[in-house]
Amino acid sequence: MWLAAAAPSLARRLLFLGPPPPPLLLLLSRSSRRRLHSLGRAAMPEKRPFERLPADVSPINYSLCLKPDLLDFTFEGKLEAAAQVRQATNQIVMNCADIDIITASYAPEGDEEIHATGFNYQNEDEKVTLSFPSTLQTGTGTLKIDFVGELNDKMKGFYRSKYTTPSGEVRYAAVTQFEATDARRAFPCWDEPAIKATFDISLVVPKDRVALSNMVAAKTLPFYKDYFNVPYPLPKIDLIAIADFAAGAMENWGLVTYRETALLIDPKNSCSSSRQWVALVVGHELAHQWFGNLVTMEWWTHLWLNEGFASWIEYLCVDHCFPEYDIWTQFVSADYTRAQELDALDNSHPIEVSVGHPSEVDEIFDAISYSKGASVIRMLHDYIGDKDFKKGMNMYLTKFQQKNAATEDLWESLENASGKPIAAVMNTWTKQMGFPLIYVEAEQVEDDRLLRLSQRKFCASGPYAGEDCPQWMVPITISTSEDPNHAKLKILMDKPDMNVVLKNVKPDQWVKLNLGTVGFYRTQYSSAMLESLLPGIRDLSLPPVDRLGLQNDLFSLARAGIISTVEVLKVMEAFVNEPNYTVWSDLSCNLGILSTLLSHTDFYEEIQEFVKDVFSPIGERLGWDPKPGEGHLDALLRGLVLGKLGKAGHKATLEEARRRFKDHVEGKQILSADLRSPVYLTVLKHGDGTTLDIMLKLHKQADMQEEKNRIERVLGATLSPELIQKVLTFALSEEVRPQDTVSVIGGVAGGSKHGRKAAWKFIKDNWEELYNRYQGGFLISRLIKLSVEGFAVDKMAGEVKAFFESHPAPSAERTIQQCCENILLNAAWLKRDAESIHQYLLQRKASPPTA
């Protein structure tokens, strides 16, 4: 990646070795598919005809010079590529998008230059064919291309990023974002992961600007060096924040780029969650220096090798550096359950998914590739053991360094290191979508406990109804109340049904599957087994991650109609003594989902009363101000609980939030960073136009992007239709960076029933501008998901489907199908359980439960 900064006379030359082509960040100034064709079960997108680049010509080295113009937002480029002609041909096919080639020629080594006589652009496939008047014979030579392009405003390829100096001057940087398939927007190239080459890059920039390119991370790099037992392969690494940046970060080899909020921390004004987020993102991107850059996937089908692995090991790294974060428990709530929620849909996809046309690549940068990928790696690590896992990783990285690899290559290395049937086990997890529901019942046989296990595919729509049910090889751990933190037995369930005998288990001891919530499956217990586990929630004898997993499994079973939602509400009340942040975070998330569902009823206020009842005791214990000896997790928990109570209208919390907000605005007592989000949310939810105006003023005055984002995420909490429209208009204003518009609109959709309708109308009315802004990247998928998934009326699924049939968004097609499926599932859930939930809430009101 290059970061440049502006001087007719300055050119920097650097050597790269890595996945082609290396991302470039040029910081130049202080002045970044197809139609939805069905709502049916497992309706997969139709594949576009697509062919990978021909293998007859390939690059050895790119010598590239770029000269950006930050006034006209254009750039000139000169490419001299050492190339190998492997098979005689009279044409060269490369990737090229939004670039105009001026001249092109090929000079065979030791022979005369041959000028291209035609450039045939295949815009749909983002390719260009250079035609030559005579045949290019086998051997090496030099390909020269002069070209021009645009510094676009789409946050992809070679683009411009606007930012403001401390003095208030608006300036621009020129930066790059190449993953997945956008290097072709910066220069003509062979833009496929398997076609590696070295790079010499020259940047022509003004003397008074800074140029940075691929070839500090004090805790992270040594951890990976020791863990992989492979040294960091480059002489330097830079970490840099970019103003306009679509993704969280990009792992450019030797120069990693980040959103400002994913890298920059202010000791006084950054909240605990931001510090933790930065640690995870830095850990993720630096892991890619080995896993992705040193060894690169052979094709996008194996994207999960990059992203799933990095998404797992970022937690391992943070746990090593910051053990007080209890980060593995947070992994379950943030990644594991999120992946299961998506993977239970009929419109999910396997971890390894066939990818052809470039427009299909963005679709698989999702929770399956990242979070499910990370979850099955975590399960595999537990199954193999850390010692053999590290040994296998070293074998893999050593064998394939500077090369390309496929999923099977990783399995082979881990199998050789562990002696276990890794490929056979893992193919059941990566080559088929979904995951199992393990049903278990128990019988006491003298001094032993007999368990009967059966596995079936877990479906969000209810029990699997297909004829040929997929099967998994499931590593299962079983614990008991005798030693809740250690497995009494580990087995590999490799058949649909299995009986297991646990020796020496007393009748009064509970038995639990999936110790640590590591196995990627859900568990349904018989009534008797579940009943015996519930006291372990109240008395905390079940470990936190197991309390979380048990509650989350029950909630998912209720959403799928397998058990009653009322039964889950009863279990939630057992968490009255819960001290763990992540357990509360998961409870909060699930109650938020239920609240959104019940916003479609006339008893929404009753579920808010339930929320207040559940969260009030922990809120009273925590209070508003930190106590001596508290740490990172206490700060996270306080912000979570106060935000939940404030949003639900808890009187004392609302009054105190208003008092503290007033003092904050008047400068009497500045809110701590950890309290700002819950206070802002509370006063906006229960405020008026004056409150919103004050928040927008705070946003304008903020000199830290974290604070701006914090405000943007809560603006949608306002309830007035007029104010909601004001927030939506603000989302597309110059005050909000392009990548952050999505979170503002999504916040409106998630804020209220009226907000959801208003946000959907706003998207339809402004679709052309929004789609053009994100050019089919993953942000358009995120916008659609955040905006429509909360609907719970059958006809809305049809309306969403119809809109995108007439307004195609190819890179978001799978997301659209998933959203339509979720709307139908929400509608079915509401019809099925709304009345029983209402009756239960009324009954609680009449005779409140005692703690």
C-alpha cells in the first residue's frame, strides 16, 4: 500500500514481494449481481459465466510509476512488467477496470519492441485484451503500458480521501484499497491471488508531502513470531489511519491501513470498548502478514483460510497481551453465536464457496468466512491441542511461504502434526453449510449416567424436514457438576446417533455438553437435564461461557419454534445474580431482538418493563461511577447496563442521564468516555428537537472520529417522525464520512418501528446515490441488512424482493435473500408466540416474581 503526499521531483522506489498486486496507500495531501430470483428455500444466486485469466502470459516483476493529481483527481501511470510467455500467443489478457490505456508494447528479451494494435475492454469481466500484430514467442520479455485513471470517491482501487487539518483546512489524501479485486482500478495487472510477483514502485509526489508504501505493534508482532516460529519476513511495518476507509482495516504487507477508529486511541477520550476493538483489529491484520501475505490462498474459494484464521488468532493474541479482557468469552457472543445465527438460514453458504466472477467475491466477506471460519478453527484447535496445532501451523507456513495454498494443504499439515483425521472431520464443516443440533437425554444406570445423543441439521425455520439430513463429525466435550471447568469425557461423534456412558456420576450431579461453548453446534436437552442445569445459572456454578451458551441455545431454539419463547424468558430471570459482562451482553442482544419483534405489537411497553426488571438489580449494584479495583470489564458492563435501562425508560437512570448530560454540555463535568454512549442514547430516546440539535452540535465540534462515530450510532434513537427525517438527511450530508452513513441509517432502522419504515423509504428514495457511493461493495450489503431485517410482516419480504428485482445489487444478492428469509421467520415467530408472551408478561405484572 502506498501513502504518498505530493512533489514533482520526488520519486520513491521500493521493492515488494507478496500477493499480487501489493496494496498501495498514497497519502497525498493534508488538503477514503445478479437479481434476486426467488424467496424459496435455499435459493442460491445464479452463477455468471466467468473464466480466470489465461495462463499463457504471467508477470515476474511489476515496475510501476504513479503520478496522482489532487486537483483534478486523476492519475497517470507507467507500467514496465517483466513477463513470461509460457505459450505462444498474439494477445495478452489482463485485469483492468476504470482505466484508459494510452499505449502498450511488448519487447521479447533481446528482440525488437512490438506495439499493441488494439485494446479490447471486457467491462463486465473487468478485463482488457491487448492485441499484437505478430505472435509473442515463448520466453521472457518486457510489457510496457502507459495509462490514466481517476482518483475516485468510492473507497476502492486508487481513491481520494478527504480530511480536515487542525486549522480547519480541507485537504485530500490519495490512498488504495485493493482487496478483493480492485488493484485493477489502479493499474492493469494480473489481479488474481495465485499470480504472485515482485514489485518496484515509484511515486511522483510533491516535495512537501509524505509518501508511504509497503516496504508499530510492539506486543503483537513478537507474539506471532513466537507462535508461528517463523520470523516476520519484512524489514519494517507501518500502521496508518485513513479518513475515508470502507473496511475496518487492510493487511497490506508492511503498511497496514485502518479506519481511524480501528487504530487511534486517546488516553483520555477513548472508551474501553474502543481500546479492545483496536487491539483485536491490530491483532487480526498483523496475523495476515503471515497468514495471507507470506502464504496466500490459491483462489477466493479459500478466502476463509485468510479471514477465518485471522479472526480466530486475533483473540489468541489479545488474550496473551490483555488477559484481563476475558476475550474468549466475548468471542462466543461476538463471533460464534453471530455465525450460528446466519448459518441456520436456508440462504447461508458453505465456508468454502465456489467463486467465479469478481462481483461474487464481496458477498463472501461475511460472518460465515470470518466468524464461522474462526469458530471451526477454534474447535479444531481444541480437538488437536495447542502443541500439535502450533507444530502443524509451522509446517504449513514453512512449506508454502511465498507461495499459494488451498484448504486441503492446511489440513494435511495439521494431520501430519497431530495424527488425527483432520481432513475427514473438517470437510464436514467447510464443504457443507449449516451445523448440527445435538439432542441429548440421560438415564441413571446404577453409578453411571447413560447419554443418548442424536444430531440433526439445525434450521432457523424449525426441525429439519429434508430427506437426506447432512451429518457432521462433531468433537464433543462433556462436563459435570463435579468439575465444571474440565471435560470428564471427549468423543468424536461421527454418526447420526450415539450412546455414551459416563462412569461414576451421581444422580444429583448435572451433566453438560460443549464445555466452554467451543463445539460449533447447538444443544437441546431433555426437560429433566435442562431442569438440573438451571440452578447452575443462579448460583454461578456453571462457568460464565457455559451460562452464556446455554441461554443462547435456548433463545435460538425458541426463535426456531422448537421450544416456547416464554420458557426462555423464565430462564433469563434466573440471571439475577450474574456478574459477567459478556453473559449480560448476550442477554442484552437477545432481549433487543425480542424487543424489535414485539415493536410490531401493541404490548411493546410490557417487554420494556421486563427488561427493566432483569437489568435493574445489576444496575443498582454497579452504580454510575467506577469503584476502586474495577477494571476493563466493569467499565464495559456499566455502559451496557445503563444504556439498556436508559433506553427502556428506567426512571432513575433517565433522570441521572439527563443531569449528567446537562453538566457535560455546559462543561461543568465532562462525561467519561465509557458513559457517553449510554447517556447520549438515553437522552435522545426520551428527548426532543433541542436534544437532537445539541447532539449534532457536539458532533460538529468533536475533533476525534471515535466521538463522531459514537454520536452517529445513537442518533436513530430519537422517536419523533420529523426528527427521524432530520437524522436521515444528516446521514447523507458532508458532516458524515461516506463509510459512516451506513451506521446512521442503520441506527434509525433499529431505533423504533417508525424509524424502520422511514429508513427503508429513505433507502428506496435515495437508492441511486447510495448504490453509486458504495459501488456494490460490502457496505451496500450491510446497509440493506441493517435497514430491513427487523421487519416482521410477510408482505415486507415481497416488497424488499420486488424492489431489488428492479434495482439490482449483484454483490448483495445473497444478503437480500437472507434478509427476506429473516423477515418471513420473524413474521412466523410473531404469529406463533406473541399471544403467549403477552399473557406471560401480564401474569408477571399481576404477581411479580421474587428474587
